[in-house]
Amino acid sequence: MRDFFKSKLKSVLKRVHRYFRSLDKHYEKQRIENQLKGFQSVGFGVRVNGKNHFFSDPRKIILGNNVHIGSDAHFKSEGGLIIGNNTHISRRVTIYTENHNYEASALPYDNTTVYKPVYIGENVWIGMNVSIVPGVTIGEGAIIGLGTIVNRDVKPYEIVGSEKTLSLKYRDAKNYEYLKSNNAFGGVNGKLLGEEQYSNFFPSYKDNKQKPIAFVLGTGRSGSLSITNILNQHPNCKAFHENVRQLIRISTNLAQNKNVDKMNDELDALFETKVWCATNDQLIVHSDQRLWNLVPFLSTYFPNSKFIHLEREAVACIKSMVLRDWYQQDEYPNYAKHDWAKYRLRGDLMVDGMKENEWSKMTNVEKCTWYYFHINDSISNVFKELPESRKLSLRLDTLDQDLGKTLDFLNLNVVNLEVVKSNKIRQQDLLKKNTIDQSKLLSEIEAAIKVYGPSNT
């Protein structure tokens, strides 16, 4: 009898154990699914296995189709991370896209960071315990052996290993291209994906580069969120506001002529991997203050793209920037890691820009004024190179009157859209507005406009 009850108890305990294991797996799966929703872009068939994953800034991670990530992944992604289609990453892989700044104001390093994006191409296999340092590009079809410290770019098809990233050999390029052209991609444990699975891959921006797409350009604080919310009311439009976080860094680096080729390569990789999440009858619109100097790239990459210059009246726009503490050291509590603050455009770092001492003596009102006119003038100048059919200039204060013209320009049928004000003043800004001398601020802005306004830019 004792053996009988012992056997029954053992059976019950096993069932209880299995139940809690399945419950644990269920909650872990749910947690991962919720985490993936915070990523900037996620393709079809993405799997994140196991536990203990760390993604420091999911908004800057772009995953292609059929990407697999093993347990204990540690991705420090503030600098931007792109992982191409069919790339499989094993367990305990560490990827860093930023580093401490050891050449700034303190030893061994200060509290600022240096962002260097990592791009991993398609069809890459990364083994267990691999560490990838900031700024590395891993070419398509590459294989990274377990335990490798990847501290340099890896060429397409290259197989590397050991802690010194030694080149071991190369894949058979002919066989690689044969498999790629026949869509022979491995899924879980390398099992060949069926045609039905492959056909479910989400298309990328590159796959849709011939489709119409629109970009709204502005200075920030100029209605870029408002126009997004207005256009999203249209059933045939899908609008995004500052959706591509990497552009904050890319745009400023390009303006300052830093690593131009690297920035262009990153843009190529970004659009090659980012999921095109719109139906066939929807127009995608991106509204972003950091698009102002990307028109040459975007207009070429997307040959059927259109551009809207949304401009706000100077005094109101500059005042809004000042109230948001633009160009102030305490602009955000964590200034050193805040993208918009960290990558504010600086006049002294521009090609043929002003002297450093001249910039340092400017007040934040003067810097905001310089920025306002520099951006709007730059957009106006690049618009001169575009045909009339691809450009439209709008004013924020007359946006409601120009909705019909805007929809016609975007080839969207006219429907009733509610004009909504989206950039509402924050509570802390309202308190500041009520405490500062408004007439003094207005005088400072008007004086700055005389120096940095249209006749002087």
C-alpha cells in the first residue's frame, strides 16, 4: 500500500512540475513577445529563445526575417543594431554599439558615450560566447566561431575564429550564391524552410523602394507630430513620427562630415532590413526633424518619393525650442545619453562653420535661432533640385486650410480629417513659461533673428 501511494504521489508531483514548467515557459514566451513589440522593426519568423536577455534600447534594433537569437543575449543597442535576414545567433552573445568616452573630460573615462552602430548582414551564423565590439560590420554569409571577439569588420562569406578574429578561410562563394538564389534558408536547427514559410517573409523598404513614399521635413517643434496624427486618420496612409532613431546620429554626423561613407552604408543596411509595414493600398509617410539633409540619399534610393517642407513661424518655433531647453547642458536629466540632446547640430562643427569660440559665446536663444534658419534654408536649397511634382511647402499655421492640397500632392483621396494639435506644452515647460519674462525672451529672439535670420544665413 505504501508503494502505491508513493507511486501516486510521485506521479502527481511530476504533473505539478510539468504544469509549472509549462506555465513558466508560457510567461517567458509572453515576456519575449512583449519585448519584441518595443523593437523598431521585426521581420517574419523571428525567434528569441531561452531567458535572461538584455536589450538596452529596443527602439534602435532592426531584425530581418527568420532571425534567431539564443538565450542570455546581451545587446547594448543605443548606437543602433541591424541584423539581416536568416541570421542565427547562438547563446551568450554580447553586442556593444557604444563605448565610454576616454578622450573627454575625465580619467579613465567620463560620463559621455560614443555611439558606433553594428550591422550584421543576412545569412550570418554567430556561435556561442561571441563578443562584438562597437562599430563592426559583419558581411553577409559570414560565420563567427564560438568565443570570438569580433574587433574588426568581417568580409562577406568570411569564416573567423579565436579571440584575435583570425581569418580562417572563406565560404565557397559559388555554392553560397546558388543556395541564396534558390531561397535555401535554414530555420530552427537548420531545417530547410519551406516555400510557404519563405513566402511569409515580411518585405523590407528595399523590396518596396519603387513604391510611393513621402517624407516630412522640418526643424522640430514645427508640427511634425501633428501632421503624422492627421495623416494617420486616412485609411490609405500610415504615418510615422521620428520612427528611425538612428537618424538622430546619422543626420548630425553627415552634417559634420563624419564618416560619410559609413553613414551611407548604414542607411543602405537600415532600409535593406527594416520591415515595410503597410498594406498595398497604403502610403507610408515618415515625419522627422532629422531628415533635412538626407533628401539627396532618400530621393535617389526611393525614386518615387515625395517631400513636404513643414515650416512654423520663426518666433513661435524658436520660443518652443527655448522652453524645451534646447542647447542647454541640462536639457535632459541624462543629457550624455539622450540622443536629441547629444546630437544637437553645432555650428562650429559644420564644414566651413563658425569658429569654436564664436559658438561657445552664443546663448541658447541664439543657437536655437541659428538652427531654425540653417535647417529651413537647407531644406529650401535642396528643394530647388527637386522637380515640382516631388515637393510641397506647407506652413503649420495654415495646415488646416491646406489639407486638401496636401492629400492631392500625396495622391490620397480627399476625406474629412480632424486637425489636431499634438505638440502640447509639457507641465515643466508651462511652469517655466509662467516664470520667465516673456517680453525679455521675445526681445532676445528678435535680436537673434536680426543676426542669424534669412539675410545673414
